[in-house]
Amino acid sequence: MKKLFILLLIITFFSCDSNERKRPANLPKTAVWKGGLDGGCWIVFHSLSEKKIDAIVFYENGELWERGIFIKDNNCKTQNITAENIEGFDGEKLITNEGCVFKMKDNL
């Protein structure tokens, strides 16, 4: 019984999917995965500041989704916007783990 349990544990461990997706070949090397097991996107950050983010967003398969300047759209209090604290892109805006929202410049 103990051997069966260990075998099932090993199978479960190796069948788990990580949060990082397999990188499509056409993505820039600087693209980072933002998402989880249920989906997400790849983002290349050109510049980040408290008020704006210059980025390119790609679908999971590496196809272009959005490109441009994202402007802070709410009154969140933050001074340190980094690629690490961007949680993802919902199709319209970049969202940080501090609740900041950055919308595409043309969509304001």
C-alpha cells in the first residue's frame, strides 16, 4: 500500500502544470508570462513608471494582442511599478497586485 501511495504521489507531482506556459518560438526573449493555470498572456515591458507603462501584450500562442502606452486610470497609491507586480491583462487594461489599473492611451 505504501508503494502505491508513493507511486501516485510521484505521478501527481510530474503531471502538475506550472504557472509558466511553454514559450512560443516567435516571442521576444524579454516577454514574461502573466497568468495562471487557466490562462494569461505574455508581456514585454519597455518602460514602467508610476503614471504609465509602455508594453506589448501577446496572446498565449504568441500572437500580438495589444501594443502601446498604458496610462494609470485610478487613484491607487503606488510608487514602485515593476514587471513583477503586474498581475495581468484583462483585454483592456493592465492590473497590478496593488489594485492599480493602466488603460491603453487610445481607450481612455
